[in-house]
Amino acid sequence: MSFNPETLGRFALRGLRIGASTVSIVELLRSDWTGGISAGVAWLVFLQVERRLPPPTEEAEG
């Protein structure tokens, strides 16, 4: 099983999105408003980028 750059990019983007949301929640719980809001904005940007990506392409096996 080989991974193409598109699959790895989507995986990395999902990891960044999950990381940003986690950091945002933790920072807001610690009352660090600047860090929490910044991470929240980063999460929104990653979410919008992920939604604008075209659907994944299916490679024909053979």
C-alpha cells in the first residue's frame, strides 16, 4: 500500500485541524484568551481549506 502526496496532505491537514482545536480549547480553559482565539482562528482556516479541496481521486487498481 503506497501513499500519494494527496493522501498525505489530507492526513496532515486533518492533523493540523485537530491539533489547532485541541490547543484552542486548552488555552481558553487556561484563560489565555490570545492563544485560544489565535488557535481557534487557525482551526477555522484549516477547516475552510479542507472543505475547499476537491474530492479525493480514486486510483484504478490493476
